[in-house]
Amino acid sequence: MNLTKLEELLKNEPGFRIKQIERAVFKDFSENWNDLTNLPVKLRNLLTGKIDLSINGQIFESADSGSLKALIRLDDGILIETVLLMHKDGRNTICLSSQAGCALGCRFCKTGELGFKRNLTTEEIVLQALFFSRYLKKVNTRITNIVFMGMGEPFLNYDNFLNAVRFLNDENKFSIGQRKISVSTSGITEKIRMLADENMQINLAVSINAPDDEIRRKIMPIADKYTLDELISSIRYYIEKTNRRVMLEYVLLKEINDFPEHAEKLSKKIKGLLCFVNLIPFNGDDIGKRPLIKNINEFKKILSNNKIPFTQRYRFGDDIKAACGQLVFSKNL
Ligand code: SF4
């Protein structure tokens, strides 16, 4: 599907007509121009001939956890992955990729191992939401939440990421409230500050993963560029500007950042910040990195004693490689 071509084709149509079409494609999720019976036949035929509404994607279902992974082939043949998490409480969260691959090489992340292919366009980001919206329509439900936690660092594709957020939020399109949209960054501080100044209501998550620079540098090469203090200062700025609570993601890696002293040090570092820690025990293929239950519990106890709010991420979709940091081009379409 080519949205730019669609815009081009409709540029001389009256505003109401464009709205009708946008509604049909991005709100009612029509997959066939002939379903748009409110359009003149001539326009329908033109659209049918010029704009292919199909999306080249394939779904992989998780056997036990209500998660689905889609592999989508883009026009240039590149494959990207998108995940849908269907929660028992009725929420349907979609996890979007912002880049094909990623240049940042975090040590716990499968996507990082791939290296970077290219940035996704706004349209390619939106396409992922459209793909799963069509799937959910068939079971009479919709996307309720969006997280930018798939492949790539959204803040290294800032403009396209932000345009996609605006598109998904547009009430004439997907109409997903800003408060239902979250973005996760590895900590590109100047973009955290920039987002703070956008006057938006989306949720910010920062992948912090370490209580000091030394450990952070071992697991996240981006830490060579930004110190933890700089990062926390940008988070503080974000909170001051938006008054919104920030999620600090902490992937627990065995004997790297999961000791009690790490929990103590982290607590001191973030004390007083309007935030909560999301603990993510590593669950990737390298079982040597999986933390012991005892260490996870001790870590939680220390955060609790220090009155640092935290949650622990539920293991979703391990069997389809849809858990955090496991999005890779793993199958061919
Ligand atoms: S965790 Fe995110 S930023 Fe780090 S390598 Fe993976 S996709 Fe890139």
C-alpha cells in the first residue's frame, strides 16, 4: 500500500471526500475499494487500478500467551516485525518497529545483533498498525494501546516516529489517544528533551538497565555517548515539562546488573524522580544471562524497601520470539 501515492491521487478531491476515504481505510479498515459504496464508481475504479490496499504480511501465533507476531515485507523486500499482545482484560497492544534493524547493539537484544538496515517511513510505521487492525476487525475488536518497542530506536527516526504518532492519534484515522501510546528509548537525551517540548501526552519509557556508567557501557554501547547523569537530567526535564511519570526499563542480566548492591545504587540514583522501574528478567536464548529467581526477588525487595515503585514485565510470547529485544527477521515470507 502506498499512502503517498494515495495523497497524490486525491489532491484535487474535495475535503469531505478525502475524509471519507481516510475513514474507510484507517478507521473502518476496509481492504477493498469496492466496499466504499459511498464513493462515485469512477473514483472507486480509479483507486482500484492505482492503489493496492493489500499488505504483504504473515502472522505467527504464540501457543500460550495471546501474542501474535507479524512479519511484514516492505516494497523494497525488507522484512519488519510487529507484535500484537491480546490481554485478558480486553486491551490489545501493538508493538511497532520504527527501524529495520538497529544500529545501537544493546548486548541483550536480538535486533541489535542484526545491525541497521534503514529507517522506516511514517507510512511503514502506520502500515504495521493497519495490518493488525484488519486482523482485529475480523474478531470484532480494535487496537487499544500502542508501544514503540519493536525493532529500532524511535528517537533515531524522530520525525517519522512523531508523524506516525500524530497519524495514529488523528480522530479521523486510528483515533488512539495519546495517553495510550508509549515510546521506549535507549536514552537519546536531546530527543527526550525535544519530546518534552512537543506538548504531547504520550508515555515515555527509558531503557536504563544499569545503576552506573561502567555497567551501562558494558551492555549498551550508547552509554559511551551519554552518561547516566545526563540521561537522568533529561528525564527530569521531561517530567518537569510534562508532569508525566516515566517508566525506567531495567533488563535484569545474570551477574551483570542483578546484585543487591545494584538495586541499592539504582534506588539512590533515581530517588525522588516521578518514575517507576519496569523489571524485565532477561528471557532470551542465551540462558547464561537469565537471572536467578532469588536475585530477582532480592532486587525487588530492595526497591520496595527504598520506596521505589516497580513492576515486573510478564513474559509474553517467548515461543514466537516476541518478547522484549527478540524481534528479528526470523522467517521468510
Ligand atoms: S534494545 Fe532497542 S535500542 Fe537496543 S539494540 Fe535493541 S532495538 Fe536497538
